Amino acid sequence: MSSTDGMSRREFAALSALGTFSTLGLRGRALPFPPASGTAPGRSGWPGYDKAITIDCLATPGPFNVNNMFSAPFTDAAVANARASGMTAVNVTLNGGGNGPVAFASAVENIAFLEHELDLHPDVFLKVKGVADIRRAKEARRLGLIPGFQDATMLEDDLSRVATFQKLGIRVIQLTYNRRNLLGDGCLEPANAGLSSFGRAVVAKMNELGVLVDLSHCGRQTTLDAIAGSSKPVAVTHSGCAALNDNPRNKTDEQLRKLADQGGVVGIYLMPYIRPTGQPTADDVLAQIEHAIQVCGEDHVGIGSDQSITPIDATPDYRKLHAETVRERRRLGISAPGEYEDVLVYTPELNSPRRLELIADRMAVRGHSTARIEKVIGGNWMRLFAEVWR
């Protein structure tokens, strides 16, 4: 690789060994994955769904919120559910865990994984490099895949890697995960030290190159520092409102207002963190959306489900895998309060490939206008992408 690619000999050597790399050491295990399914029981969905541009700003066709997300190609069920979802685009996480060359190798390997899936299913998936590709996906009735990262450990201390990954198609980078990295503190760091000097340089480089700054797992001061330091609007692709459940994974009203004032968008997730205990409900999701709209305004709220598009089939095998994942995350020190072995990471009433349609329907029942619903299920993300990626 040339120096203009921002890749050292050490990095190239790491890439050459990618075939043996294992995400969290779990590659090769079979995943218990549920069959394709239709919409959830109850209401049939919102009538404007098929015409709207719909974007889930954190989702994936494959398995999610388990340790071995990239252990096998997308199953037939995963591809069928992606097709059935009717969604226009999703932001797909492509980094694994770890630091240093392991994080770099994992990220590049997972980018290659996605490229392979795009080649295998050109009639179902379309790679998104800009907003024109999202429009193309809508016209072609395909699902646009937006490559993104949920951490920046793969950058190490090399600012040029922002450009390297931008050239490889990455369009969203979350600055930190739950713990501290070289950019700043994640939401579980008790020091709450904020954004580092390197982190500020990374934000500036992302602004320059048109990569969306994501603050979802960032610490509270890191979040505020990045909002203040970014010359372009930023995102919280998947989170909730701390005013409704004061969990470190959720954002305060102060953060949400400043995000909105700067032009950003917060994506409400369908995770257990939206309520103090137990499995979240559709009413919990709607309460989160409505609180965010009240604080931010309707132009700054979207959905980032933090889910696989394929519904969870809560079989004994799946429950066992979920419990193993929670235990492994605790061992790694990245498990947030609210992660329990017996609480699955989904909202049962919205456990459908067409969850955005079901959310839209519930918003309509509660009196939200068609224009507002269209913004929340995709329009606000489309506006933000257009401002940042150009």
C-alpha cells in the first residue's frame, strides 16, 4: 500500500492475516437464527410507509448484539427479512472489539465481509456512499447499507486513517464506545473527562471529509465537547432520553437541546435502556420519541433501533447466546447498566422487519401528523446526511 492510503507496513501485515482473525475469538460458531416473519400482531401498519424514505440509523441484516456478528454470511432468512422490511437504508456497524492492530484488522475484515454480501445480493442490497444512493435504493426497492463504526479504536493515534476508512466507504464513525479511547471518554468512564486533543482533531478531519460524527456511546462531557467543536451537525444514532430513564447510555435534555441547536439528529433505540427495568414496550418507545420531539423539535428526532432487521426468535438457544454475550461484555468491561442475562435486547411489539412502519402507525394513532412521522422514520436522517456528506 502507498503512503497516500494512510497504511503502514505493520497495518498491511495485519491485513494479510485477516483470514485467521476472529471477532472476540468466536468465529465459526453457528448462530441460532429465527426464520423470516411478517409484521407483528396487531395493527397492519402505516399507509404512507411504502412511499416514504425510511432509515434506521443503527441496524443490520445479519445477527446483532451477539458476540459473533460476522461469523457467517447473511442467512436466507436475513436476506428475506431485509427485502420484506421495506426500509430504504440502515447504518451498519462494521467494527469489532479490541484495540490496536486487532481493531484495525477487524474493521477492515468486516468491511470486506459487507462488500462480499453486497456482491452476493445485488438485487437486495445497495452500498450507500451519498444521499443519491439512498434515493436509488428507494427507487429500486433495495435496502441501502451505510457502512459505519461504533468506536474509533481502529484509528489508534493516526489521523490519516480517517481518510483511509472514508475511502473504504465508511460514512459514520462513533467517537467512543462505553470505555475510554484515545479520542475521549465513553459513557461508562467515571472521570467524564471529555474529548481529547486527538479527538478534536478527528472531529475536524471527519467534518472535512464528510464523515458523520456519532456520539451514541460517548460520555456526557465528550458529547458536549464534540457538539461544540464540530463545524457540521452531528448525530446520536442510537440512544434514549435520560429524563425518562437516567442510564449512562441515554442523553440528557441539555445534550439533546445542544445537538438540535447545532442541526443534529438523535435516533431513539428499541433497547432495554429506555426503561428502568424489564422488557421495553412500544409505549416506552413512543414516550421516548415524544420526549425527544418536545426537547429537540420534530426536525431532530429519528430511529436507530440497535437491532437486527430479522426479528428475534426467543428460543432457548437464543436466550443462551444472549446470556453468554452479556457475560462476555461484563468480562470486557463494556457492559452498561441495564444489560441483564434474562432481558433480551428488543421490544416485543415491534419485533418485526417492518418496525418503522409499526412505529409510524402508533405515532399516527397518537395524533402525530404525516409530515412529522415522515421526518422521524427517515426524513430527518436524510436531511442530516445531505448536510454532512456533501
